[in-house]
Amino acid sequence: MFREAAPQLSRPPGPSAPAATPGGHFLCWRPLTAALVLALLAAGCGETKKPSGTLSGTVSHAGTLISSGNLNVLSKQGVGALGVIQDGKFTISDSLETGDYSVYVSPPIPEQRKPGTPAPVREKFDVPTKFQNPATSGKTITLKPGLNTVDIDFRD
């Protein structure tokens, strides 16, 4: 009534066949595992990380703190970031590569509202349009490694 288990077949070792263990399992997984480990190690050996920094400080126009809006930075390579201005202070916590950046401001971005919700009264953004464009703002900063604290005053 009971049947014997079928015997496990293994290929005989030879130049074209890998050696088999007594249980019939082939040893071909070892070279594959070694190749996988080497590939993972090599993937971690990329370029060294470039120095980076973060930016915070105050922003004003003609000596008066800008109460709300965004402070934007843009590198010559096109890398940009923004920090929200609240009561004249801003922070850009994203790590940016060190180097020179054009600096400009922009009005606050309106928050999303549910349909039918009345729009809040927007604060007046009294910063001239020339300071709202990286090409015409006339402001640049040099970002150094680590935390950079700057006071930026947009003046005519």
C-alpha cells in the first residue's frame, strides 16, 4: 500500500556538468552567489559625495522684513530649492551642493481648499517684480559646506 519515494537522480560530474552533493543538489549556486555579492559591493562604490550645505536666515526688502512668501535659490546648473518665509525668516533644509546661487523671492503659494470654501484674504506682496526673477534680482550667495546663515536684503 505504501510506495517508496522515487530515487533522486543526479547528473554525473564532468567537464560540462557541475558536481552534485550526495542529496543530488548541484553546487552551481555558489558562483552565482559570489557574483551577486560582488555586484552589490561594486554598486556601493560610486562617486564620492560632493560637499553640501543648508541655508537659513532673514530676508527683507529695503530694510523691512518680508512677512511671507518664498525665498528661492537657483544654481547655474539649474538646481533650485525654496524656503518658506514666515515673519522674515526662512530655512532651506534640503542639502544643496556647495557653490554660487542666484537668489530671488516669490509670493506665497496659496494652500489648497475644499470646493466651495471662500478664499482667504491674501497679504499684499510688496516686493518689486525685478526681485522675483533670478536673472534680474541682482542677489547671489555662495553656499559653503554645513549650515549657512545669511541675511538677505533686496534693495534698488
